[in-house]
Amino acid sequence: EGATVYNSLAEKEKWTSVDLRVVKSCIFLGRSGFVETMVTGASLTLGLLLCLAAQHVNGQRLACGNGDSAPANRVNTTDRLEKFRTALSSITVSQIPVVAFIVGSPDAHNSEYPTKHDERRAFISGFSGSAGTAVITAERAALWTDGRYHLEADEVLDCNWELIKEGLPGSQTIAEWLNSNLNARAQVGIDRTLVSNVNFLELESKLAKLPKQLVLHELNADRNPVDTVWDASTETTRPAQPTEPINALDIKFAGKTWQQKVADLRTSLSSHNAQTMVISALDEVAWLFNLRGDDILFNPFFLAYAIVEPSDVSLYILDRANRLSRQPSDRDSTVTLAEHLNFNASTDSCAGMVGECVQVKDYSLVLTDVQAAAQRGAVFVTYDTNYAIYLNAQNNRVVGKSPVALAKSQKNSVERAGMQNAYNRDSAALVKFLAFMEKEIEAGQSWTEVSAGAELDKRRGQLQYSRGLSFETISAYGSNGAIIHYRPAMATNKNIGTDSMYLLDSGGQYLDGTTDVTRTMHYGTPSAEEKESYTRVLMSAINLALLVWPEEIYGRQIDAIARYALWEAGMVYRHGTGHGIGAYLSVHEGPGRISLVHSIKAKDEFLTPYQYFSDEPGYYKAGAFGVRLETIVMVDKATTKYTDSGEQFHNFKTITYVPFEPKLIDYSFMNAKQVNWLNDYNAKVRQQILPLISDDQTAIDWLNVRTEPISSDVTCGKGSGSFASSIIVAVLLLTSMLFTITL
């Protein structure tokens, strides 16, 4: 009967080969849902549908049936998992075995991008995306990741792994999966240094409340089974922790001395009823002391902790002695680390130094010093601080949102000027590159995702104050563009042609700013579907850019405004609309963000002036194309017609100046207000960028064509524009009510 159904589907329904692989595994391998419905006498069709739902949502894999060929970039983890399970079997707590272990993405600093040494989840699973959590038991292994990585994870994870696609209806949480796969009162382990205190306490509570009352244990770092396997591996040598030079950032870029920032922090701590603060986030340490490093790819950070007390400041780093005396490696930095921090390297102390001095200590001493500080007064730790530090602060701790993160996000006047200068240079370079690419493709020259990305990276590296990329360039043609965080590689490399979309998401690190920009192009004749998709994404971006709002509004309350132009056509994107961005810091900066998903307690803050965010809606049609348009905006103080409310209103100021693609815009979907915004934007692009590309006639012509004034009579309101105002208010209120999620 199964064979008959399979052949019928193959012939009559014309399902794709991927769909047929799923059907085959349901019928012939007895996958979840199919067999159960057969036993209860339900129909074969119902059993097949339940199985298909389970395959797509609850971890069953699409390319793991009999006879399926594995993707070229898939990693074999059989040997690693076997050795991991051997190591896990030796771990006990009070003589009770730990039967499951959780491996997250972060390092001890809760970094989005850890060092190569700390990429534990990538090592054990083979999946190297920036977001994902692995859970391994004696018999099963599963990985959770969000919508940005659903397609990529399915390719690279081998068939030892279940893939749980977060954000889809019916997908199991980690707690639910553990409850389904473990016995009552089973012990679950996690490395206490690699999980934030708020996440540990939340998961501990959830597991305890499950029907099986599972127990979460925080384990010492020396008991982490991933480290046991990786350190002994002959297959993959574990990289050492980096100790690259640490350079001072000149005041002409920072705008404020580290002494002023420390003084401001001490004032802030008094309002939190704390005397001391432990700072563990790498971008916060770098910003506070006006220091930058090169320990982490694409991020100018160095591994460090800091403790700020009423009269003392301590910085904890690796390879302390060498780094203190080492000459700066950055040509724009002129002092040693010791000189910058007013630390006496010859006496290895602050003795005899005039003014504020930073005690520079060994990285390994931080836990001991946290414990000692807690004896002297209340210690402030952030929700994101790892659980080991939280424990060492004992009961004399205050837990809350980071005052450093908030201060860092609100750029001072020097940082704001630097950010605009960096974006002008970066925008000009991208305009030149896009003009060059169009000319090359029209001439029949061969370009691939990899070669185009490398060419753009080279051009960025030649710009003033360039210090590398801010993330790996996403150069994606055709169906690869539907993989939200696609990383071009030789195994998946496509030629850039004229029959589909080309999505380019890229950015640079500069001494005066961090950039991130996405544009989507088409070098042929786009289809009506491609044009509508692009236009709706553009409308979404414009709707957000047009917004004016009163103070004390969260990003979650305005996210739906961007999505509405897509939602009304049944289109979605499974990522946030906007992330914060730093000033020569992280390309993804907290604490604010514009997203439907958030955590008030641990992360969220009001949108406040001089914070920078991306405005980046998108649409991704699996197996076909992707569209994303990302422009960086700054929260500014708005001037409104009426002021009698007494409230300050805010709006967005655009700082990216790269034209959109007119051939992909169907203006009939847009309203007059959206077209007016686009005309204003195009005029600013000409004003800001033309003087910077005066030596490149091809780029001048390319930009002028794309910034021609648009007549207002091209619109007819086929899309959301004709009634957008009333809808936006309704969506704003609904979003505020529906998406308030607390820990």
C-alpha cells in the first residue's frame, strides 16, 4: 500500500525530489506519525500528512533516507559523538549520572561570535552558524536554530542529528524535547561558564516543572565533555586562544576618555544600589576603556573581564605581561596598553601613578576577585553574565540590565560624525562596485558569488581607516539568496547570471564606524513575482523609515509596521527587522532591537536618540531567490507640528546612501508618501555620494540612472499604501499587546 501511494504521488502530484524523499522515509522507514495512525486504523493519507508535519517541524531530516546522497558540505560527526558519549558517561553529580548535556553557541562572555577555540557547538555538530544550541543524550542528538539558518543547518548537519526549526508552529522547545527523551528525575548538565545566569535559572525552573521533573546541573568548565573530546582529537586540532595586540582607540574617534566613562558608570551604579560592577561582555569592555583588539574574527575585541569598584578598576586579560609592554600594532595608535591605562609596567602596579589607573591582571583571576569584591559590597552583574560569575558574587549581588550597554549604544557627537563619515565612504565604495558589476555582467564576463564577494572585500580594505570586514560577506545568487545567512563557498558557488536575483549583504570595520548594508540586484529582466517581492520589501523598509513615535517605545512595538506590506500579501521573513550597530564595535549591538521576539527582562530597552539600527526587511522564496534591503538608521529627535502634549517624539535618520534598483520596483503598489520618501532619499544619495565618486564615470552614470526623480502619478495603491496609516496604528497597538514576552 505504501509503494502504491508513493508511486501515485510521484506520478500524479509531480512532487519535487526533496518532497518524495520525505514521503519515502515516512512510508518505508516508519517515521513518527505514519505508523501510529496505521495502528489506530486511521487513513493512510492522514498518517502521511502527520508524518510530513513531523519531518518538517520536529527534527526529522529531509536528506537522510535510504539512498539519499549527502550534500557536499555535510560534516561527519559519528566519531565525535561516540567519544562525547563516552566522556559524558563518566560524569556524575552526587553519584547520579548526567545523561544529557547542553552545548550552546556562546563563550564565557556570551559572545555572538566566539573565538575559534570556543566554537564548541560547531565542533561537535558541524553547524557553524552564529545561533544554535545542541543537546546530546546517550542515544540522540538534536540542534535548535532560528529561521536564518533552517536551510543551512539541514545541509551541514549529518544524519546523527535531529534539526529543530525554532519559530515554526509545533516545534519542540529544549525542555519539551528533554522531557520526551529522558526518564523521570534525569540529570541534565551544562557548563556554568558558558551559559548566562538568566538562561540557566529559566531553564532550571522549566525542567523542574515538567512532568518528569528533570534536574539541571551547572558543571565546572573542566568537566565539559566537548572540551575532553576536542582537546584529545587527532582529527581536528583545537586552536589556541588568541592573544593579539590590544590597541588604544584615539580620542578623536572615541569622543570621550575612558576615565570619563568609568566616572559615569560609578554614578550609574549608585542608582542600582551597587558598589561594584563585573563587566564580561567583550564589546562593553572594549568601549569602556577605548581599546580594540583582534582576537575574534570580524570583531575588534579581545578576551577580557573588568571589575569597577568605588576607587579601583581592574582589567583581566590573557598573556598579560607581553601585551602590557607590546608596541601597538595599529598604525593609528601611538601608546602602549600600559601607557593608555596609566599602569606602571615596571612595578607591575598602580603605585605612584597620578590620576585614575587600571590594575591589569591575569584573566584567570576574575572569579577569585569577584568573590572578594562581594565581601566588600554589593556586586552588580548583568543578566547576560555567565552563571559561574553569578555564583561567585554569592548573595551580595544585584542583577539587571547593563548600564554600560545602554551608554555604549547612545553615540556621542564625535562617534556620530565618525559613523556618518564611515557610511559615506562605504556607500561610495559599494556604488562603484555595483556599477562595475553591472558593466561586467552586461559584457558577458564571468563572475561567481565567491569572486564577486572577494572583489568587494578587496575594495573595502583599501578605504581610509579600514580595519577589515564587519562580518563575512553574503554574496548570494538565485536560490542561494533564500538562505538568510548564506556563506559563499566553493561547494555551493553559483555563477552570477541574468535570470535571477543577486543579494549582497556586506559591511566593514573602520576606526570611525562599523557598517552593514544590503542591496538586491537583477542583471536581466525580472519577473512580475520578483518585482512585487522587491517592491513590498522596499515598502516595508520605507514604512519603518517614515515612522514618528513618542518616547518610551520598544522596538517590538514598531516591528510589525515594517512587516505589514508583506503580511497583506501572505509573505513573511523569519528574522528581526532591525539590530543595533556599534561604532567600530559589533555589527550586532544591544541592548535595543526591532523584532517581534524579545526578552524584556534580559535585553530590551526603549529606542532612544543616537542609537543606530538596521532597517532590513526581506522575503525569501526557498529554492528560487531572496530579497533583502538593509539601510542603517539613527534614532533622532523629531520636530512635530504640535508640541502641547509635552512629549518628545523620535524618528529615524538614514545614514546609508546606496540607491535601490528601479527595474525591480513596481510603483503601482506604492503610495504617494512612499514615493516622496524615495525621491527625498535619492536626492540625498546624489548630494552625499556624487562628490566621492567623481573619478569614476561608470559609477556616476549608474547612480544617476537609479536616482532619477519619480513622478507621483505612477502610484495607484495596489499595495498597503492607500490605507496604511490606519492599519499602522492598529498593528502598533496589537503588537504592543501580543508580543510582550517576559522571562
